[in-house]
Amino acid sequence: MKYRTIFLSDIHLGTPGCQADLLLDFLNRHEAAQYYLVGDIVDAWRIRRKGFLWPQAHNDVVQALLEKAHGGARIYLIPGNHDEFLRSYLGTHFGGIEVCRSADFTAADGKRYLVTHGDQFDSVVVNARWLVHLGDRAYDFMLWLNTHINRARHLWGGQYWSLSKWAKHQVKQAVNFISEYEAVLSAEAKRGGYDGVICGHIHSAAIRDLDGIAYVNTGDWVESCTAVVELEDGRLALIDWEHTARKARHRDRARRARRRQRQLENV
């Protein structure tokens, strides 16, 4: 598939929860003239705390992005709170990938969007960094537990399931936080004269209208494996790649089963 623009965020390379294989599959199957990497691409917090973790699949993701840049695609990297060390390199190009604080994106239909990771609008991140780091460790534990749950589900033929995503939508405080975050980002875009905002940070993918402002969250590649794409007419669409890939696997299995059945019938 080819798109005008692809937006990705919260990949968290360097963590066990990163779904690098699914992301690599997505990158291999989709092309765009430009890419926006909307923060938390590398998880420096986890690397500093636990030591260097860089599996081959994570390296393959970096190589895939560099190859797209070398192939002529424009790639912008907007640092988030987990890779905030990159904010010291604003304006720098790494292998054709430009680091910028935020971006002003104009879609094909003329609509303007503020592109930002979003952590600077998260009062917890801004005012209580110790609490954020404590929560990050609890989140790591939840992802570890999620890995073992999904291994058991896989043995029984079950599909991937995100414990952290489920909990986020069950806990009232988390639901209220997401709602407030969306409202704050949309209000910021409105103050800046934008038609919408494209962000990440909270690992909750969405495209919705909030009081005339388009709120677009790219989601993540830890819990939901989602991306936002710009279509040729300028419309933005959300792709749930884990869901799409699962359907494709089911189709492939059904196709192979039909082929085997025809072979047996022809014997």
C-alpha cells in the first residue's frame, strides 16, 4: 500500500514489549512519501534502568526506516519523553532522518495539523517526574506479565491480547485522564489556528472530532500496533496492524487448507 504520509509513535525500541516484528512487517508492506515518527521511538528510560537491550528485530526496524530515507522519503523524528535526549539534537539529520521539536503538517485537503508527541501537555509528566518513573516500572511489569499471558493464549490458539490496554479502559481514572488529555491537546491546536492535532504518548489510538478540531492519536507498537496514514485526498485513517495481520494469517491458513483439500481430492 502507498500513502502520502505515515505517522508512527511510541515504538519503544529497546524494550521487551516492543512489537518490532509486527512493525517491520508493516513497514515492508507500506510506503509513503513522508513519515512522521511522533516520539518515544527509542526507550532510553528502560535502557538506562535495565541495561542495553537491542534485539536484531529492533535493529531491523531502524534499518528499514533508514532505507526509506535513503530511498527519497522525508522522515521527521519528534522526540518524546522516553527519548527526550534527542531534544539536544533538534535540527540534526541522522541518516536522512530530521529531528524536530514539533511539526506543522498540511494534508492534501489543505487542513493544517500540529504534530507533537504530547508529553509536554501531560501534567503528571511535567510536574511529577518521579511519579512517572514509578508508573513506568509498574507498566514494565504489566508488559512482562502480558508476554507470559499471551504465550499461554498462543498455545491454545488464542489471539494476541493486551492486559495493559484492557486495564486502561477499565480503570475510571485512566479513562478520565485520556479524555482530559484529548481535550487539552485539541484546545492547544485550536489556539494555534490548526484544524487538528496529531500526537502519541498515551498509547490510545483514536481519530475523533472534538469541538471542530480533529484529534488524532497514532497509538503505539507495544499495546495496539497502530499507525495513522494520510490518503491521497488528505483524509487521515487509522490502521490496526495487529488486527489486519491476524486476519491475513487466517486467510492464509484457510487458503492452504483449501489447497491441501484439493490435492487430496486429486489423489
